[in-house]
Amino acid sequence: MPSSKNASAKKSATKPLLISAGVALAAITLGLVSWRATAPAETGSAGSGAVAAPRTDPAAELKALARREAGDKLAVGRADAPVVLIEYSDFKCGYCGKFARDTEPELVKKYVADGTLRIEWRNFPIFGAESEAAAKAAWAAGRQDRFDAFHAAAYADGSKEKGFAEPRLVELAREAGVPDLERFKADMAGEQAAAALKKDQEEGYRIGVTSTPSFLLNGKPIAGAQPLDTFTAAIARAKAGAAKQ
């Protein structure tokens, strides 16, 4: 039986993590609320005056961020899956790597395979130039249908410690089976990659994402690389909720 001293120490050690997760979770929700409150009102003609467009429900807006594009290269799962997990992540983030290695494969095996879950990735680099380069490289690998394999290689145990300079990114693309490496390098450095990255970043910042990994599961925030059970329980709730609609 653990001593009261050990139990107290354990409780103290977990408290900052819980506080951090709570702050990040609140930031996602409040970020969108704040943006909606300060965004310019849309107007339209109604008789002799302009009428402000009604504000929409923040929870509904978060859910609507799921793109559900059939040809999305940074997504797996059916476009009409009842549950969508949006992941904002950085290839230099250790906790993102842990989630990618330990939890995500189980979610794919259990829920993507049976049509319940769709996962949409958003590149959200927060650790500097190499993070942004890796994000563009992942997008470029996706142009040749190798995003999943690049994602796995870049998040492999010990990968981030090798850095993400261009030669390393080309090596990862080779590991991922990207067939045309010259095209990969051109795509990685091109304007489309930069635009795609900007789109993902602006979406994340707009809703208040401040740390990685951050998730939206049918619009409900999940902060951090939580245990598998957290995601399975959330998916079960979301699936049940979708069935009632």
C-alpha cells in the first residue's frame, strides 16, 4: 500500500499536467468565442437598413471545421464517417510523437477501419523553422499519396532528435516510399505548400490552439496526448450523439 507521502507526491506531480490540459482545452473554446465576438459583422440589406448577421454557436463552428474532403491528402477514413478527429500537431513535438506511435495506430485499426472515425491532420508548427520545413515536407509527401508513411517515419522513436534539415527530410521521404523525390523537393519549396501550411495555422490560431497536440473530436476539444481510453470513450460518446441526430 503506498504511503501518504508517496500518494501526495504523485498527486503533486500530476497537478501541473491537469492544469495545463485544462488551460489548453479552455483556450480552444474561448479562442473561438472571442473571435466570433470581435469579428466584423456581416451585413445585408433589409428595407432601408443593414442588419447584422446572427452569431452562430461556437460549438457548432468547431464541429464544422471538419473538412470532409474526399480527396484530402492529409486525412484517413471515410468522408462521411460519423466521428471526425482533427489533430493539430508539430513534428518536433515529443508528445505528438508519443500519440502518433502509441495511440493513433490503435484508433486507425479499431475505428477508421470500420468506418466510424476519420482523422484529419492539421500542420501546426510551433517550434521554429525546422518544424515548418517538416510540415511542408509532409504536405509534399501527401501530394504523392505518402503522407501517412512520412508521418510515421517523422514521428518514429528518435526521429526528431536527428532534426529536420532538408537532407533529412529527403531521407524521410525516401523511407516513406515517395516515388519522385525531385518533385517532392519542388513541392516542399513551392507556394502551394506554404499556402496549405498557412491555412492550417490560421485555423488553429483562430480557435485558440496554443500547444500541440490539440484535438477536436466532433467539435469537442481534447488537449494533449491523452491515454487511449480517453479517445475511445470520447469516440463512443460522439458516435452515440451522431446517431441521435
